[in-house]
Amino acid sequence: MPAVQETVDRVKAIDLDQYKWGFSTEIETEKAPKGLSDEVIRFISAKKGEPGWLLDWRLEALRRWRTMEEPNWARVHHPKIDYDELYYYAAPKRGGGPGSLDEVDPELLKTFEKLGIPLKEQAVLAGVEGARVAVDAVFDSVSVATTFKEELAKAGVIFSSISEAVREHPELVRKYLGSVVPVTDNFFATLNSAVFTDGSFVYVPKGVRCPMELSTYFRINEQNTGQFERTLIIADAGSYVSYLEGCTAPKRDENQLHAAVVELVALDEAEIKYSTVQNWFPGDKEGKGGIYNFVTKRGDCRGRGSKISWTQVETGSAITWKYPSCILRGDNSQGEFYSIAVSNGHQQVDSGTKMLHLGKNTSSRIISKGIAAGRSDNTYRGLVSAHRKASGARNFTNCDSLLIGADCGAHTVPYIESKNASAVFEHEATTSKIAEDQLFYCRQRGLNAEEAVALIVNGFVKDVLQQLPMEFAVEAQKLIAVSLEGSVG
Amino acid sequence: MLEIRNLHAEIDGKPILKGVSLTVKPGEVAAIMGPNGSGKSTLSYVIAGKEDYQLTEGEVLLDGENLLEMEPDERAAKGLFLAFQYPLEIPGVATMTFLKAALNAQRRRRGEGEISPADFIRRVNKAADSLGISKEILRRALNVGFSGGEKKRMEILQMAILEPRMCVLDETDSGLDIDALRIVAQGVNALRARDRAFLVITHYQRLLSHIVPDTVHVMAGGRIVKSGGPELATELEAKGYADFSAQAAE
């Protein structure tokens, strides 16, 4: 049938090489020796001027990691990773750590400018509230700059790279690091605990509503390195913070590993809103190269009435394997997970969430939209569980999949475990396909193939896009459209 | 305005259109009537550019340009509109959003600017009022959960807003009750103009009492077998398609 043949032809012709963040930066980098060893850990720890307790923490993690086996239960396939062939630390020779922007390598500044990341603090746009965003820019293994620190400090908010936080606020870091994702949690978290390099640290004091959006932008540049960032956000009682994470990487032929750990702690009546727009290099049109995004993200709603919401738009990576989760420990705490996961070409996604209801009258909400195109595979994996003491637990889950073309796959793996009779868990799921007829109808009205798919996809993901901070919702929409280019037949 | 010359089309190797030739002049309302299987819907799909068909011979010229060489959205921008027999549902996309996106896509293609939000709302409200379509329906996802009559009226609404020059109505009357039929016909008649033409495809004479055609063509066996004035429709109503089916089988 001609329609199917055209789809097949167009899929073959997908120019995935249009990933426009794929440039790499020529810059002098300092690297640790290749591979994993106590020496490499000591090197990293010394570079960052870390206290003894942290070095010991890392070494213990490495010891433990050597006894662990890589998990393989996810619905993703990849060649074995040779951990000894990676560099675990790569930092630009000039411009790592605090200091003025003048000290930063100009090539680095140009990179972030090209990516559209504002490193120079921008004056408030006249009359537009909330237009400023504080940025922590992380290039390979180091944080290059963090903006608006002084202003945030006036409100009592600490926003810095985690390396700096370890030096300036060790007691805070020590208190909370590893308390949400313990060192023993899983293979990649243990690895991260041993070799984590940089990431963001946020502390919002009691009763403070953080005066601006905080964001971290991660850029992997150097070849053959893994990126192991660690982020820790603490919202003290009654506080609020909204945080956004963005990521890109250059196009390379070999795969690069990104194994991050993000820990969130919300105390009584506190709220953390964590948004991610992930656009790591997805691999070229043959499926070669691309980032392996194996990430552990977890939020602990420790306090009564606390709330943590995760919003993610995942469009990149060759393989995405992550389950941002919430531990609903405090009574009346709330967890939310809003996700749009797009896969095209040869990408593989196994993502979802875990909502663990422990306290009383806790509630969680999951809205997951998976869009699969090309030859990709897109799996939603979710766990909603209620402890036997979790009376009054409520969950609403809605996971929808949209398939574009005939060569992709969408799968849903929901786990529901309730040990308390008063728990109410609702689950709705749909799988649909963009039908040729629908596309023809849109085209007859004047929309070209790409515009038609974008319109239909936008309708599909509307509920989730609404959860993103406004400026990023627009970016995310554009990103989704770009990710689906060439998927139509 | 529209010239169909010796059009041949097949689907999966089976010939459906076997040499259709037909002309529609600006300002003209031409009706095509015929029995099931005569190829009427295929003709409308081929004119609009649906991909399932192999075009083995012939041309379809709109103001001298061959539509068959254009993508469906290009044809739309040139002023072609097909009112579907079975309008599709587009979940999650509000009717207003869809209409605006379509109109602007066409205007951009033609090098006109996008329509201003105020003008757009004015245009939509005017058309919606005359077709008895509520504002509430406009906010809902396009055609999702709409009754048959509502879907057909929505097709006419889209036609009113997109302001096409060549309108093909594919069995617009199917599934409509008397009142809905009258409203739809009113909507179409309101759009009749000197520089616009209509090709109205139908089984039944009933619609043509409301939308009185200038010409009636009879299609059978993939070809136009007879053409005449509006009285031809009444004749068909009385005698049926039997004579023509026999003819086409030869």
C-alpha cells in the first residue's frame, strides 16, 4: 500500500542529525586518569577540596559498587558498558568553580550563549514579574557559574554548586546527603555516590518562598566521560521552591553515560516543584551514539502536609531509564508526577514513577504521556503502593500512549500494591495511534504533515505542559515538535 | 475553475475511476448523483489528495494548475475544500485551535499574514451563529462526541471560515434529519458567490431541493454517463439508477 511505503521511506530518511545542540567545544580540559580506582576517587575528592568524611563516603561506595551487579530488568537493550574505559572527571582548565565570569574560559561562555543559557544576570524585564531565573551552569564535571547568588542569599536561600555547598555548608550537606537515595540503593546510585562530580545544592529556609525560579543546566562536552551529577534540594518548613533542570550534549559516535542522583527533601508544609527538560543527544539516524540516561531521582515528603511534584519532558538520550519518585511519609503529604516522554529513531525509554504511601491521608497523582515514533520503544513503568498503616491513601493515574507510524512500540507496566483496605487507587490508560485518516483530514484543511502531527501531539500532551513553568512550556513544545520531525508518513 | 480531464484511478489494482471528465465554472453549483459503487466518494478523495489511490491517467485542473501534482495541504491553500462524509475526530485539540491553525497555515502558504485574533473571533462567531453552533461546542475537542448532524454542520462552519474557492461536498446530507438538512443547506447557500464553485455529491434528490444545482451529472461505473439541468435530479428520483447502471456495465 502506497501510504505505508511512504511512511517507511520517510522514516528511513529521518534526519536525526538535525540535533542542533550537537556541536562540541574545543577547550583545554583536565582529566582524571581513566577508569575507576581508589586513586581516581581521591583525585576527584582532592580537586574539590572535600573534607575527610566525604572522601570516606565515596570510598565506601566504590567498595560496595564492586560487589554489585548491573541490573537488566528494564525494557532496554544496550551493549555492555566498560566502566574502566571511562574518564570520571573532566573539567575545563579555566573557569571551574566560583569566581567572576571574567575568569571563565571565553569558549565556555560562548557555548552557553549558543545554547541560549543566560549566564549574565539579566535585568528585570520591565513590569514582568518572575522573569528572572537563577542559573547554575555545569560543564562536564564542574559548575561554571551560578547567577543571582547574592540576591538569593538575602532571602536566606542557598543556591550553589554542590561542591561549593560541601565547603561552605558542610553540616547541611552531611545531614541530608544520601538520606533519600542511600548509597546502597541501586547499582547506578552507588556508582554515583563514589564518583559524583557536581550538581546543584538548594536550601530554602523556614517560611521562605524562593523569590525566583532556580535552574541548573547540564552540558556534557568531553569525550568518553560519564557525567555523574548529584543534586540535593531541601525545603524547610513552610517554604516553596520551583527548580528546573535542562540538559544537552554534543553528538558523538560512542555512547556516554549519565548516571545522576537527585534527592529532594520537603519538611512540614513545604513544597518543591522540580521540572526537567531533557534533551541529551539521542543518537544518529542509525542509532549510533547517544547518551545513556540512567538516573535516580527521589523526593521525600518528610513533613506533614508537604508536597513534591515532578514534571518532566524527556525528548533526548539514546536510552532513558528513570523513575522520579515520591515517598509520602508525612501525613497529608502529596506527590505528583507529570511526564511527557518522546521517543523517535532508535531511542528506548523505560520511565515512570513510584509513589510510596506511608503516612495517613496521603495522595498522589500521575499523568504520563508517552509518544513513540520511528523505530523507538517507549515503556511506562509505575508503582503505586500503600503501606499497611497508610490509611486514606489516594492515587489517580492516567497513562496514555500515542504511536506514530507502524515500527514503534508503547508499553505500560503498572504495579499497584495496597496493604491498606482504605486506600483508593484509580488507574486509566489508553493507547492510540495517529491514524492516516486523521492526518489527511488535517492536511485537507491546509496543515502540512508536520503541522498536523504537532497539533495532534500538542492536544495529547496539553495536561502535562500546563504543569511546566510558563517560559519552559513554550520551549518544551518546540522541543517536542523538533523531536518528532520526520516521523510522519 | 475546476476541470477534470479523463481521470483514471485504482485502489489495490482495482480500477474505480474509468475516465471521469467534468468542468465546473466559477459561481456554478454542480451536483453528482449516482448509485453506490459508482466512484463518487473516490472522486472526492482523489481531488483532495488522499494517498490510497494510484492515479493512472488524467488531470484535475484548478484554474489551470494540476492539483494531482500537489500535496493535500497545497491544494487547500489553492482554495480547495472537501466536506467529509465521515468527519474525523481530533482528540485534545479544541475546535477553535484547529480552525485558527488551519486558516493561518493556508494564509502563510499564500503569503498573506496570519489573521488577527479579533478578526478571527469575529469570523467564527458570525459563521457559528448562522449555523446554530454554540460557543461551548467551539471550545470542545474537534468532533469528539459530536452527533452526526453536529459534525456535518462543523464541516460547513470550517468552509465558511476557510473561505475556499472550490468546495466539494461528499454526501453532506447523509445522516441528517430534516431540520439539520435545512440548516446545512442554508449555510451552503449563504456561501454561494460568483468566484466560488461547488461540487455536491449525493445519492438523494432531497438535498438538491434545498441547494438547487445549476448542473446535474450522473456517475455510474466510474464515469459521468449523463449531464443535465436540475430537472435531471427529479427524473432520477422517479426512475432510479437502473438505466444508468446497465449502461455503465457495458
